[in-house]
Amino acid sequence: MSHLLEVKNLQTHFTVDRNVVKAVDGVSYYVDEGEVVAVVGESGSGKSVTQYSGIQLIPTPPGKIVGGEVLFNGKNLLQLSGEELRQVRGGEIGVVFQEPMTSLNPVLTIGYQIIETIILHLKINKKDARKHAIELLKSVGIPDAEERIDYYPHQFSGGMRQRVCIAMARACNPKILIADEATTALDVTTQAQILEMLKDIVKETKTSIVLVTHNLGIVARYADRIYVMYAGEIVESGTTKEIFSSPKHPYTISLLNAIPRLDDPKGRQLIPIDGIPPSLINKRDICAFLPRCLHRTAACSFKPAPKLESVGGNHYTACHEDIKAEAILEVAAARAAVENSSTEIFHHRQLDNENLLEVKNLKMYFPVTKGIMKRKVADVKAVDDVSFFIKKGETLGLVGESGCGKTTIIRSILRMYEPTSGEVIFDGQNIAKMPKSKLRPIRKNISLVFQDPFSSLDPRQSAGSIVGEPLIIHQLTKTKQEYENRVNELFELVGLNPAWKNRVPHEFSGGQRQRIGIARALASNPSFIVCDEAISALDVSIQAQIINLLEDLQKKLGLTYLFVAHDLSVVRHISDRVVVMYLGKIVEVADWKSLYENPLHPYTKGLLAAVPIPDPFVEETRDHVMLEGEIPSVMNRPNGCAFINRCPMATKECSEVEPPLVETEEGHSVACIKVGKEVGL
Amino acid sequence: MTTEIIASERVVEQEVKKTSNTLRFFRVFLARKTVVASLAIILIMIICAIFAPLIAPFDPYKQDYSQILSEPSLAHPFGTDLVGRDVLSRIIYGSQAALLVGIVSVAIASVIGIILGLFSGYVGGLIDAIIMRAMDALMAIPPIILAVVFVAAFGGGLTNVIITLGLSLVPTYARLMRGQVLAIRESDFIVAQELMGSTNLRNMIKHVLPNCISPLIVLITLNFGVAILAEAGLSFLGLGIVPPKAAWGSMINDGYKYLLSNPILSFAPGMAVVLVVVAFNIVGDALRDALDPRLKGTL
Ligand SMILES: Nc1ncnc2c1ncn2[C@@H]1O[C@H](COP(=O)(O)OP(=O)(O)OP(=O)(O)O)[C@@H](O)[C@H]1O
Ligand code: SF4
Ligand code: SF4
Ligand SMILES: [Mg+2]
């Protein structure tokens, strides 16, 4: 049987600094009509390059396709050029990229851009093309498409832009749609909406979709078949159910062990994959996963790299050993138990009843000015009357879609902004209005761990001096020797070798840099650490390392965390209590258990429903109720309940009063008039 | 020490390959032959300037009326001028003035410009507005006009040429620096500094300045060429270094009356100017390629 797309032994190399990077090293796969095929793997594993090689979208030089065939409808795409290639690329094969802004031209209307593509490929007249464009926009869920076709890209939200990109990719009824991390930059709810839409497209039009992603949850929910990539090779392939129920390759198994799930038992320990992904430069002909593999044998280190072999039907794996998932879990668990005997008790810590931080009626308004006189015309209420507290030694999770005010809260607490009103009581002192000079000694006790491990470290300073900076600023060490000792101590605390002190940040991997950032945050011995999306920029296999590190440090040093993240599974894993925000207000607060098992606010319910669980069997039984619409801009906040335009339970009453945050049971508060009534308040 | 490495967090052993950055820099920098040749020219110029008395075959000021306007010969490869001075020796001595003007004026411009730009960008607000408007005003005056005014007011000579050129180059540095600072200011690592309670001065000097070095090096290199060219221009107009002191610009001017009969008189110092200025430009461009990470790997 011939496949719609069949890639055979593809080899793509890059020449970087005279070294050969084997980005794609003998990859074979196929895509049939009407199926959703997922390509998963960590950053740099060659997922994108594999996809772009076929349609010749890789930059040459430095890239070069050195071998293999890409058969599409029987034609070898690698031999096409010019007009023929253009007909396939963007015609029969459409691509949706991660960043919608990079594939849309900001100075042209989206209509112009879509029509241009249509005319180029379908050769129809302008009027018909426009009609077709409007239909396409409607089909991807853009409301008022007739009018919005003449909008410019910046007039759309991120999610809408991605829809436009999909419309554009579909302009010529492609047979295959390649979605390269197409939803990674979006909120969970928008991500779910878009993926559902793609699924419907597959059903209706028999288009095939290649989902390139690192998110195993998405894969479990939407893919029919999976290819797992590691270091430029496919290490395992099979149907989604096969891969999730009986993963065979140690890498796949480790990945599944490393990610937190929404339905985990609390206190499940994440088993990180040690080490970092290998460099693809000068790859040797042995198993690339060897240094990180928990199941390696002596034979693995000299046998040539394993080839994909069937382990039953269409399930292939490339490993010398015959591995059972349970076996490797045992190995990992045993190792973790030996090395980490102190870590069993997770969230059964005895918490103090004292509040370390208390935020009372915090408001942060930004003035909107108009004209040259900078006349104030309105306020953007980025944070509007927010109150919460964090107990000593506790981890408070803060979640919500982008733009809901998470960052503003952090910045107001840290006094990077001057709060409009309200109190921020830290360790008994109100720091919200404290003069900057008095604030300095308090800064010692509060640290921030940044999202981006790249921009948060000064590229010109050595790792040692980055970590030691707070010691100097707060004059915490007296002698040179004391300083050096403390820096060494901090390095070891976060699992870095003190011998690396003199390296500069770019000589470290992303996860290691995040460790440097954490070491810096710990240097002044703070009691409170704010983590602003501290792990979301990291690879899945590295995320578990950092989560475990944060948990270990908390236990050792008695730290209190405010953990801000958009990944609800991670927040569930790490938090004691969770705050859910929507449009600058808190809509629900509860301990993790009540919040995840008994969410009350319709928004929380919607958020949780949108998070895919990396298990196709669980996914089958979940009904996918989607939260409709998008978070409105803070500028036009609806009257009454801000959630009204997306709420499935909304009635007229909801537009009349702004629902207050009421406690429905101990420690569980909700801001929804309906919920209050249910429990008879 | 009482610390232990967190168990499950085994130190990640990894051979970060120190593909020595310095090595990569030199590979890109020296990739083109023109760059090597330019470096050689600059080196020769510097040697000439320092060791002029040893290298020059004649005293550049000694007038020899028996040798007026003589043709190039073995003794005088570029001939002699109107009063019988050896042209080659004068060119060699002229490199002293050129180099001095280049170094000192660029030093003045860069130090003042960098400080102004650093403050302007980092502190912002009113200070920024005042500094940048002043820079705009200075930039609006063409350097030659500025020089004419300056020389008219304070007289010619080496010192005034240097001061004039130095001042007129200040805005370029201030602007470049301010742009860099504005971008770096926004980075998380500066936010981190502020959250630690670090002072502005410390942040500016320890964290902002080092991150602006690459474009500054490029600009400084390119500006050596600009300054040398401007000095030659001013001296040519008689506004710069005044004879009998040897300066390439005034030599071109001297010789230019005999352009038809004795072209070498203008041509030789002219060549010196062109070679040196082009050399600095080529080196500046190569530095930009080698230092700018966006271009890394393409050569
Ligand atoms: N233009 C390029 N020049 C040099 N090397 C490149 C280029 N593009 C990709 N590579 C290299 O090819 C390898 C695979 O990259 P690729 O983008 O396919 O990874 P990926 O799996 O898509 O990762 P991500 O999840 O980050 O998108 C990487 O080692 C990368 O450094
Ligand atoms: S071949 Fe050996 S080292 Fe590679 S994945 Fe299999 S067991 Fe691990
Ligand atoms: S108050 Fe009304 S609109 Fe708001 S969440 Fe509750 S039911 Fe929905
Ligand atoms: Mg990619």
C-alpha cells in the first residue's frame, strides 16, 4: 500500500563552525490520508528539520539534505524545484508555525495575504478568491469574517492570529497540514480550541495533520500515531495507545515518568532524566541515549546504534534491550529511593500557621493617556482588589490565562511597580508604600526566579560572580575566602559543579542556567521565593529536574514559594494551595485537592478540562467541554461578572453584580453568584 | 563544608565544549585576505609613527635648496618638495600627527559619548531629554563647519584639531550607547539586579557597559579612519596642522599646485591617507562580522 507521504532514510546535516551537525540522521516515517501523526521529542531533537527538509524549507547553506527520499503522492519532493516545488509547498502541504507573527506580514491585511496565496495556487479570479478567503476564515472560527478580512495581523489576539495562519495554510485544500508547535505559545484554553478545530478539519476534509510538539498530553488526546524522536533519530513509533500503554524505548518511558499529570496521586515523585540532550556534532555510531539511559548494558556502549525493529505489529523501537515499562520504573524508583531517601514525605509538611505574606486589597491601575498633553482618560485595572496570603513554608500556586494579571501581581509585590493601593504585608511589615531606601534590607529576604534562563543572567559575567552578586550587594560575606566558600556552597546546593564557576552563561545548558538563577536567588538566604514561570522555558526532561530541585530546597531550607505558572499539572504537583485569576481578579482559591478535585468556578472547570492528560485511555473517557471565546482585554472588562461572555452558566443576573469572593467551605473561596447559591449562602 | 549535593540532583556531568570563542572570533575575523592586509597597513603606520626618527631616511624639516622639486630617485623615492624636503620622510613623520589625532580625538569622543549615552539611556527622563537634544544640536553642525568656527575662534594647530574632531564625534557614541543601554536595561538580568537592591551606578558599570563593548569596538575602529580623514581634510584647508609640521593633509595641499608637473607630491600623501582610512574601515567591518553573533557561522 502506498502512503500519502513517505519519508525514507532522510539525512539532513548542518555545517556549523566547520562541524557537521547531523540534525536528521536516517529518519523514515509515513503519513496516511486523514490521520493525525505526532512527532514528539525535546528541543533540538530534529523534529522541525525533519518536517522542513521534505518541503525544502531549511536554509542551505548551512543545511544540506545529504540523503533519503520524500515521496509525496509518488513524487520525490527532494528532486522538485521552482514552480513545481511551490505548488506542493503551501499548496498541497501547508505549514503552521509556532509564532503566528513571523508568518504573517504585519503591514498587509490578512485578507490580502490569504487571497494572494489562493490566487497563486488555485489560479482563480480575485472576487472568488476573496469569497473563498472569507469561507476559510469562517471555517477556522473567526467571527465576523466578512469584516475582519480587512484587518491587519496586530488587530488580532495571539489565538486568533494562529487561526488566521491555519486558514492561510488551508487556502489551497492541502492534503497535509504540518503544525509545528502551533499551539505552544497559546493559553491552554485557546490551545484546546485550536486543536479541536484541527481535529474537526481532519474529520471533515480528510486532511492529514502532522503535529510537531513536545507536549505529551496533546499527543495523547489528538494523535493517531506517534513518532518519538531523539537526537535526530526516531527511537520509537507506533499507535498512540501502544506507545502510552506499553512504551518500549527507555527514552519514551523516562519521558512519561518525568512529566506531572493532572490525575497523578499527590506526592508522586517525578523521575527526571539525568543529563542533557546530546550534542549532534560528531555523532558516533552508538545509541545516542546511552549516557542518560537507566537500562544500558555494557553491550550498548560498543554495539552500533540500534535500528528500529518491530516489537509487534506497527510498533517499532530502536533499542538493543527488550525493556518492559515496569522494569524501568522499578530501576528508576529504586535509584531514587536510595539517593533520595529523605524525599518521601512530600506535601505532608507541617505548616506554620503564621502568614509570611499577606496581600490585602491590592490594586494596580495603569493610566491610559491620550494626546500630547498625556491627559489621563481611563485606567487599566490590571490587578483589581486582590487579597490572598501565603503561610510560612507553603507553596502557593497562581494560575490563569495570559493577560490575567499574574505578572503584575508579582511585580507589585516585588515593588517593581508602585501599587495603586492596598497592602503587601511581608513578615509583619507593609512594603507596599515603603520608601525605596527602607526596602533594601527587605529585598534580601525575597528573591525571584525568572522564566527565561537566557536573558536573566548577565552574559558577560562568570557564573560564580552572578551567584555571588547578592552577597556583595548586601555585604553578606566579610572575607574573600568566606565569599568563595559561600558561592561554592550555593553551587553544590543547586547541583552544579563549583569547578564551573568561571564559565560564562552561554557555556551552560538551559536547565543548568536555571540552576544558576536559583542559586543566585538563594544567595542572600531569603525566606520567600517567587517563581515566575520558572520552568516553562525548559525541556520536558529538564523540567522534572528543576521541580525536584525546588521541592528539595524547600524542604531543606524551609522556603516559601509563590509559584506562578500556566501549566496546571505542574502547579498541581508543586502547590499546597492554588489561586485562580481571571481579568485581574481572583475567581477561586482553595487547597490543591479541593481545587483540582472539586473545582467550583466555571472558569476553573474550563481550565482544567482544557488540560490534556498524557494518557490516551484517560483522554477517551473525558468529555471535552471547551471554554468558548477568549479572555477579553482588561480595557473592556464586561460589567458584572467579568467571565460572563464565556461562562456556560451565565444568566442575566450575572451582569448586574460583580460576584464577591465568598468562602463556601473552609479554605475554599469562589467568586461566582451561582456557586454561592448552590451551597446556600 | 557542611553541604552535600542534593542526591537526586546529581551533578550533571557534561563536557560543555569550549569551542573557544576566541578561536572562532579569529577565524571569522581573519577569514578575508583584505583584513590581513589592512591590519598590516595599520601596523606599518603605527611602527612608522613610533619609530619615525629611525625609519625616515632624512630629516623631514631640513630644507635642501639643491634638491627642490626633484623627481623620484633612489635617494628620494617620492621626490622632494618645493623647499627640498624629502617627501617620504615627511609622510613617515606625518603618520605621527595622523595617529595622534586619531587616537586622542576618538578617545575624547568615546569617553564623553559613552558616559553621556550610558546615563541618558539608564536614567532616562529629563536627563535623557536634555542630553539627547544637545547631541542632536551638535550633530546638526557638519564637522567641517564646526572646525572652521572653532579654528576661527581659537586658532589652528594640533590641539584644536583634536578637540574639534573629538567633540564632533561625541554624538555618534552617545547615540549608539543609548540605544544599546535601552535594550539591555530591559533584560531580566538588570531587573534581577534591581530586585537585589543594587545601585544604578553598579548596574551601569558592571552589567550594562560590558554588554555594549562589541559595537563600541567596531565604532571606535571605524572612527579612527573618520578622524584621520577629517584631520587630512582640515589640514588641506589650512585649518588644521600648520606647516612646517608634517601632516598628510597639508602635504597634499602643498603639492597640489604642481599636480601636473609633479603629481607624486600630492599623490604620495594622498595614498597614505586612502590606505590607512580604507584599512581602518575594512578592519572595522571585519570586527563587526566577527563580533556580531547574528552573523556567526555564515563565514
Ligand atoms: N539553520 C540552522 N543552522 C544550523 N543548525 C541548525 C539550523 N536549524 C536547525 N539546526 C540544528 O538542527 C538540530 C535539530 O533542530 P530542530 O529545529 O529540528 O529541533 P526541534 O526538534 O524542532 O526542536 P524544537 O523543539 O526546539 O523546535 C539542532 O541541533 C539545531 O541546532
Ligand atoms: S540501546 Fe542500550 S543505551 Fe540505548 S536505549 Fe537501549 S538500553 Fe538504553
Ligand atoms: S457569576 Fe455568572 S457569569 Fe460569573 S462565573 Fe458565575 S455563573 Fe458565570
Ligand atoms: Mg522545532
